[in-house]
Amino acid sequence: MADNGSASELLERHKDILSTASFDQNKVKRFPKPLESPNGIPAGSRIVVLRAGGIGDHIMLIPALAGLKEALSDSDIELWLAVQEDMFPIFEHQPFINRLLPLPLPMDALMEADFFVDFSEPIQRSDFNTQHPIDYYINFLGIKSSRVNRKAPRIYLNMSDKSRIVRLLNVIKKENNHRPLILIQWLASVRIRTFPPEKLTFLTHRFKEAVFVAAHHHTQALQSSSDIEKARLRVIDVSHHIRNLTDFMTAVSMIDGVISTDSAAYHVAASFDKPSIALFGSIPSNLRTCYYPKVRPIDADYSGHTCCSPCDRHKGICPEAQLFGTYYSPCLMSISESVMYEKFQKMMED
């Protein structure tokens, strides 16, 4: 069983071989009930939460799940989480998760639970865009947002000195006299949030007291390398070493600061209490960073022919980019060097 969001995408992508099957869950014996509130859950119950999505989506879910576990009246109530297997490293060492399950979730595993929560539904509702996702998730679980004291997510890694990423970054630090390592991340999972790399060239050349490192996923390594060459970025590219999420999170945990477009990097940095600069165009930064005290956001201030920033588009192609025939969204292209310079200088001073 997949969450509703993943199922819809699969059905749309494979119309020729997949079809919709539905049933009345109320007529299925012992089918888990939808969770409406953490109050009154019987002792010994098992709650399974289904959530698909990107790295940032899952990181912002952490405080809500921790809040749910705390709100449950009985410590014997188990909290299970079903996510894509490549997202497991975010939750493997979280103390409030009793069991991690893969999505799609086998029906027999679902039937072992007493209650379920499907987090694919909120993103289809208009009010999702009016709140920080952390608050939205907390409210969706039937918990008052004000009762969750810790809304800054934390990730825990079981780090080993034998890790190839640890060894690699330690060598880079040693060869560069232990100057600050700054992770620079311009590629995003969607084009509308990808930042023009040439707009970062001046930072990498002006701040020679820092060592800039690119660590995109290995599937983006060729693109990363090409961008660095074309933009003449002064960057050490380790992208071909980033094979999975654990590699990426390990890299972020070892650096001193982050410059990132609206992508996973600043979420991971915030989870390790690392300072970062995050560049926003289509989505307002206050809906993503208000619980990340060490993030310095920069919002585009753009008004064009078809739209103005922020336009609240999460995916798809920017209509303004289509109009002008540009690969990157004009709102991100409009962010000035002076603003980035000021924010970066302050981050380095701190």
C-alpha cells in the first residue's frame, strides 16, 4: 500500500499497466482507524504514519512525530513510520520511532496497526500553503501547535571515522589548513528552485579564507561538474562520492556553513545546528525557515510580466522563464550579489 500522493503519481505515470482499485475500509475486519487525535488512544495501540516526499518534507515532519509521541497518554503505544527506504537515515536514530517501514507498505504490515495517518492528503489542501509545514503537521495530528515546545528538528547520525565521506572531508580540511568548509548547493530537485551557479562565482573567489565544497547527489555529479567549469566556481566537488542520504548528511554535519537554494541542504544544516544562507524565489522563506534560528534567508523581490515572487509554485516550469526563454527562474536570477555578500560576510563573522 502506498500513500495517496505516491499512488496518484504512479497511476498517472503508468496508465497503461496500472488501474485504480477501491474498497470500503469500514467493511474490512481489523482495518486500522484514521487517527483524529492522540487523546484516548488505548494502551498498547500501534499507530502507523505514511509519508512520501523529499528530504525537506521528512525533516519538517520530525517535530510533529516527536510531539505526537509525547502527547500519547501511554508509553506502551507504538509509533511506526512508513517512508521511502532512502529516507530511513533521517529517522533511524530518532528515539520516538518504534518501527520503520518501507513505502509502498505491504497490506499485511498495515493491518498490524490499530491507527493510521496518511500525510499525503495535507498537500492537496489550500491551507497547506498558509502555514509552516511543521505547524501544519502538528495540527493535522490533532495536537495544538503551541503545546509542542521544540519545533527545530534534529537528526542523529551514528558517525564512524572509517566512513569514506569522513575520511575525504578530513583530508580536504587538512590540505586547506583547516579553513572553514562551506557547502555550496545550487541544484534542486526541481528546476523552478535551481539557482544559477554563475551568481555564486563572486563569493567563491572573493572569500578566499573559506573552502567551498559542492556535494550534490552522485546522479547530479556530471551536471555539478559542468556547472562548476562553465561558471568558473572555486569549488571542490565531491558529488560523485555522495551515493546516498547518509553520505550527504555526514558531509553537512562536518562542514562549517551552507549556501543553498531552496533545497534539502539548509534543512539538513538546520538539523545539525549549522549556519546557512538559503535562497528563495517561488516559496516565501518565512513558511520554511522560521523554526531554523541559524538560517539566513534571502527572498527574491521580483515583479514580472506573468507573475511576481513568491508565486507559491512548488513544482513545474516558471512561466516567466518560459516567456523570456531562460532556464532559471527570473526571480532567482534577480537576487543581487550585494545582498548575498552581506549575508555571507555576516555568517563568516559569526
